[in-house]
Amino acid sequence: MKNDSIRLQPALPGEEAAFNKTVSRKKFLSALGIGSLGIAAIASCNKDDDGMGNRVPPGSIDLGKGDTGILNYAYALEQLEAAFYTKVAQSPYSGITAAETALLTDIRDHEVAHREFFKKALGAAAIPALNVNFSGIDFSKRDAVLATAKAFEDLGVSAYNGAGALIDDKNYLLLAGKIVSVEARHAAYIRDLISNGSFADNTIIDANGMDQAKTPADVLMIAQSFLTSKLWGGNLPKS
């Protein structure tokens, strides 16, 4: 079995405090427990490495393999969400209320914190900053913004749910569980902004009370429509 490893770099002095200041209302990173994880490294193993050396399509960004690839996969999604909510904060839709502004700003701060954590964790193994394509979104209209936010949050929850079985390192699995629970809170709030009481309806929760889970291939196909950067997950584990 081939092994890749990445070192989770410890936070620089004052870095976590700076994040907490940015997300002052929720003290998000403190609650997440990043500083207490004490992870020195994630041993990453490509469960589907067949020795054939999958080739990256020209002009595409290879997410990598094993846990490193999954970490980059999550980092890519967090980049997309952070960019979207940053745009929402910069260009508020018509009729936005003070309460909506405050909570959408919190969500932005959470997504930025997620993005920066993954970037720091990956270090030299991180994929580059992605170029987004939001040309199809009318940020001046509440319905358009909230519909896109709903799509992103539901996608994020299903992505983390689907990636859980692909993770080798228990510390990374713990982290993913902490993040997906936050993404689910976002999804519930956005859904209720659109239609009160729809936070956990049968479009996302099945008869067993389970949320959706999507494979990286399915998630990347959807996410790609909002990116000009081309992502390639051909080396990600599949089982």
C-alpha cells in the first residue's frame, strides 16, 4: 500500500486568537477545538491505488490521493463557499434585514475559518486558490442568493457525509464530523429563510432519518459549474 503523508502544521502564536476575533459572535474555532486536537500528522493512504498512475488532464488541478486528497477536496469546497458568502456580504441583496445580515456574516466567517484551517493544515500539499464563476447568480435578488446558498450548504453536508467512509485518520474523521455539523446548521438556517419549517424535510432526510451522502465524483461535477478552475479527483479514494 502506497503511503502519502502530510504534516498538520501547528497554529502560529496568536493565530487561533485572530480567527476567534474574526468570528467573535460564535467563537467558532474555539468551539471547533482545532487548538486542542494536537494532530502532528495525517497518514494518508490511497485505498484505490492500482499502480497505473492516473494521469491528470491538462490544465486541471489534481486534488491528490488518500487523506491528503480528501483534505484538498474539503478545502476546495470551503474555498467555494467562502467566496460566495464573501460576495453576499460585499453586495447585500435588496431588502436584506439586520438579522439576515448578522447571520449570513457569521456563516461567511465560518466558511473563511474552514478555508484557512485547511490551507494551513495542508501546507505545501494544498491546491492553489481557485477561481470562481458566479456569473449566473444575481446577488441583488434574495431568492437567487438564498437558492444558491441552499444548494451550497446541502452539497457541503452531503460531501462530508460521503467522504467519511474514505478517511483513514481518526483525527481527520473527528474534524470532518465537527465541520459537517456546522454546515448542517447553516443548511437548516438557509432552508428556513426560504420556507419556514423546511430545515429537515423529505427532500434531504430519508425515511430512516438519515441525511444525504454524495460521492466526491458527484459533488465535484456540481461544484465545477461554479468554478473556472478545473478540479480533478481521479486519484481520490473510492471505497
